Amino acid sequence: MKSYKSARFARLPISFLLHKKTLTTAIVLAVAGAAALLLSVGLGDMRMYPQEVVRAMLGSGAEEHRLVVHTIRLPRILAAFLVGIALAAAGSLLQGIIRNPLASPDIIGITSGASLAAVVFISYLSATVSIVWLPVAAMTGACLTALLIYMLAWRRGVTAIRLVLVGIGINFLLGSATKVLLLKNPAYTSSQAYVWLTGTVYGSDWGMVGMIAPWLAVFIPVAFALARHVNALQLGDDVASGVGSAVQRHRFGLLMISVALAGAAVAVGGAISFVGLIAPHMARKLVGSSFGGMLPISALLGGLIVVIADTISRTAFFTLRYSGRRIYGRRRRAFFHLPALSQSPCVSGNCHASHRDRLAYERRDKTDCISASSRLADHGRSNGFFCLYIL
Amino acid sequence: MERLSASPLFKTVGLALGLVLVAAGLFASMAFGLSTIGLSDIYRAATKYDAASNAQIIVHTARMPRAFTAAAIGACLAVAGALIQGLTRNPLADPSLLGINYGASCLIVFAVTRLSISSLPALTAVSFAGAAIAAIAVYMLGAIGRDGLTPLKIILAGAALSALFSSFTQGMLVLNEQGLSEMMFWLTGSVAGRSLEMLQAVLPVMAAGMIGALWIARHMNVLTMGEHTAQGLGQRTALIKIFAGIIVVALAGSSVAVAGPVGFIGLIVPTLVRPFTGSDYRWIVPYSAVAGALLLLSADIAGRFLIRPEELPVGIMTAIIGTPAFIAIARKGLAQK
């Protein structure tokens, strides 16, 4: 039994080996991901059958269904999926270069850097600068943090151990700084604060999806192309330089790719933790630790995990606490007040304005506020449960 | 100079000086804050309390419990840190970094919100259980793999578990619709607003833990020479490790029951006192206790002034002080390995 299948082209000067098990796993996961998306779109205050979901996505079906699918659920779920992919890919990269399965962007401080920058932005700049720049602030925060960690860990070169230890320290510091800001600004309601402490994709719209997608489209292929360098680094610094890898340069480059992915994810979803930790771990169990195969599997798993976690948190607490009908009534009222929302992908500025309006409107609605915060809570928790399951 | 600083007399004098400083710190903690209170009022509040005087009420109900709590917590956490550093032979170990504090606070929050437990002794027991679960989990997680308990692995395991426990804590608090300040308390720790009864409930455990730490100190000296040497010298290392672990859990658990997961004290203090004490645990333990009390008292006082009129929880203050220390140790201490 050969476990690899070779692919050669008659015309092109390219050939490569495909790991059969990785290929089948990837296909299974992709199908599972698509199914989870469809199911997740159908679940919630308003139940829809998968065929209704498909019809609504394609633009036919009931008006109500189309509105809910296009303006609320689909962008949110897609955002969740993309955030999961980005976090998992970032985590895989980090675990590869640090050579430890417990490393992930939220543990070595990159996530908290992005969170801090976002909170600073909201506290001090949101009066003067448009909220559209928030993701940029989060990205900048992530990059600055990564550079700071890298510089502090530099001592005639950077070793994986120092990188991770300095990262953990910085993580604590930035986490504390975020908490100081949250305490200092009484304007913060706690539910807003939780976004930056726990993370959520609540209220994501097409603008957010459009914001994270390009980062994924650029950096995941780049990471994939650099897979052989990650494989070399996984062998340890000595062996890696022995096989001709420019260890320091590659480590820096891969770290920056990981930061870009994690930063984009945080900009959209806040500090969602554990996905970057577990997804690569699960992927390694499934297909082994060769990075070229592990990356896509891990990314798909990450997307799947966040979508499932988000679906659970979105649905479980409604049925538990409030009757669905009442919430739905409130919801519908909220949406019909804001006609701008029913438009599909819009130009960024307009879109964010409407997003803000919707949030502002829903904030006034006490029930929605509570359910929003309980969703946030569950995010941390369901991710936590996943982690427990793995450990 | 080397000679002098190594002599027992010098060390005893140093310890006495430290105690004097702690006493001064206690007074300062009662005197300074939003309103400054004179020494005479503090003295009278302690001896013949007059409920008609505003200043005395402040001292009696708020500042005195707070000062004593800070001192006790600081001492306990510092000693727990010293022991855990010896136990893991890792200069970066600390009850909060290894997730022990967060495990305890997570279980307390669970007991309060889900099981509606509110009696202090019960909560203290719950806190120990949480600390013990976290300690065992970190140990097991860190020991997986061929090379055993490396500093990196145990720190990473601790960081992962801290993150896990604090996200559980957050989840439970948000579901119960608790405010931001309550949330901060269980996530970072604080000594504000604690009553003396709370401290009294855990004081016996703290005292027992301290005595245990002093007793185990000389065994720790043997243990830090390395597992094999210690066994060769006739020490039952497994037993000593288990005892030391229990003491750490008792000290950390009782601290968390009163003040939440205050971090980094156990990391900084033993590192700070080592230049004075050398590596002899019989000196490190008492010095850590004194220095820990002093550090937490001063961190708490400083936290009252940094973002006036709000107050910084002491847990955030210690993280702000502790992180640079952590990074410095990480750069220096582990570079040689």
C-alpha cells in the first residue's frame, strides 16, 4: 500500500506527492464544514430546514428567510468560520516554529496585544476617528506586540524557549493593561468589555467577512508555500541549520505570517482563545505533523470548531432562558427599523455605520444585551470544553 | 562584604529590619488612600474604637482588614512561590503562572454561582480542591513527553491551564450577570473590601502552611541538589515532594479564598531575596514571607493612587511589577540551559 499518490503534469514542470490520508481527511472535513455552515444558518430563533437555507442563499425562498440569512446569520457564521481558520493556521505556524504543542497566539500574547490596541482605540480615539479603523488598530497592536516579544527574546539570536517565555510574560502584562483601561473607563458597559476579554463573532456583518478574507487569501497560501521551512524548524535549530535552513530569518518570517493571521482574527472576533491551541493538535493526531498536510487540516478544523462553538452559544441559551418567539418578535422589530441592513455586501463605510446602528439599537434592548453577553460567555466555555476534551 | 552578608547575624538583623518595614507598611496602608488619616486615629481605632469618628470608621471597617489581608496574602503567596520554584527547580514558577490560583478561583466561583455555597469554611475547602486539581493537572501536563518536567513545558502547561480556568470563570460570571468589578476580582485578585472574618477563617490554614514551610525548608535544601543526590543522601523524595505540594496548595488556596488570584508575588519575591539569603531554604522561606508581605502592601498602596479616583486591583499592580521581572529572569536564567 502506498500512502502517497504522485501527481505529474505532462506540460508543466511541476510534480508533487499527495498524502492519501490527508487528502481524504481534508475532503471529509470540507464536507463537514459545509454541512455545519448550512445547519448553523438554519438554527436559531427562527428554525429553517437546510433546503430552505440553500434556497434563501440562492436568493429565492421566503422573504423573511432571506433577510435573516443574508443580513445576520450568514455573515456571522462565515466570519466565525474564517476566524477559526485564521486562528488555527496561526496556531499551527507558532507550534511549528516553537516546537511545542501548547503554544498558540493567545498564550504568547499576540491576541492580548491586539485586544489592548482595540480597547485603546475605542477608549481614546473613537470620538475622533471612524470605527472602520478599529481592525487596523487591532492588527497594529498584534504586530507591535510580536515585534516587542521578538526584540525582548533576542539575545544573539532568538530561541524558541525565550520567545515563548517572553511571550507569556507580555501576555500577562498586556492583559493587565487591558483590564486597567476597562476599569478606568466607566463608559464601558461590561458586555462591551467582555468582547475584548473573551471574544465573540456576535454582530459580524459582511464588512467584517470582507475584512478578514483577504488576509486569509494571502497568508495561508504563503504559509503553505513555506511548509518545508516549518518542517525544518520542527527538527530543532541545530538540525534545521544543518539541512540548510536560515533559522533566524525563517523563524521571523513565519512568526510575522502567524501574527498577521492572528491579528486579522482578533480584529473580527476579539480574544477567542484555545482554537489556535487545539486545532493544530487535532490535525496532528489525524494526519501527522508534516506541516504541508497539517496546515489545511488544522485550518478546516479551526473553522469547524468556531462555527460549532458559536452555534451552540447562539442557540443553547435562548431556549434555556427566553421563549424564542419573544426574542424573535423583538429582533424583527429591530431589523425592520433599519432598512439599510437588508442590502447585501456593501461598501465598507456604509456597512460599518449600519452595523454600529444595529448594535446601538440592540443595546437598548435589555434582553438582547443579556443574551449577547451570555453568548460571549459561552464562547469561552465551549472552546474551553473542547480544550478539556483534547487534553 | 561577602562574608558579612553570609553571616547568620547579618541575616537575622535583615529579617528584623524587614519586620519593622512590614509594620511601617501596615501603618502606611491604613494611613494613605482617598483620605489621609493620622497616626493617632489609627492607634485609637485599634485600641478604643469610637464609631462616631469618620476616620476611625474608615480604618476599622476598610483599611485595617485590607492592610492585614494584604500582608498575609503577600507572605503566603511568596512562600508558596519559593517552595514551588524549589519543587520544579524552575526560577519561573509561581502559583498564578502555573494556574494554581486560577484553578482555585474557578472552583470558588463555581461553588458560589452554581451550588450557592456561601459559608467561609466551605469556600476555603473548595478553594483548596481547586488549587489541588490545578496543581496536579499542571504537573501531569508538564511531565508528558520524554524529557520530563522542563521549565518551558511546565510554564506552557500553566499558561494554558490559567487561560482555561479563567475562561470558565468568566463564563460563569457572565451567565450570572455579574458586574465588571466582580469579574475583575475573580480574574485578577484584590484585597479591597475584604472583612477581617474572611481572613480569620483561613488564618489557621495559613499559619499551618507557614510552619510546614519552615519545617520542610531543610528538606528542600536537599531536594534542590537534584532527585538522585537527594535519594543518595537518604531522602524519601516522593514524600517530601508531596508534602511540599500540599503546603503550596494550602498557602495558595487560602490566599485565593480571601483575595482572588493575585499573581506574580511568588515569582518576584524569592528571586529578590536570593541575593540576601543564598540558596538556603531555611532563610529563603522567612525572608520570602516578610518581603512578600511588604511587596503586596506597597503594591496595594500604589494601586490606590495610580488611576484616581478609581483603584487598581492589587492583582493588576503585581502583574505590572512582575512582568518585567519575569522577562528578565526568562532572558537570563534560562539562557544558560
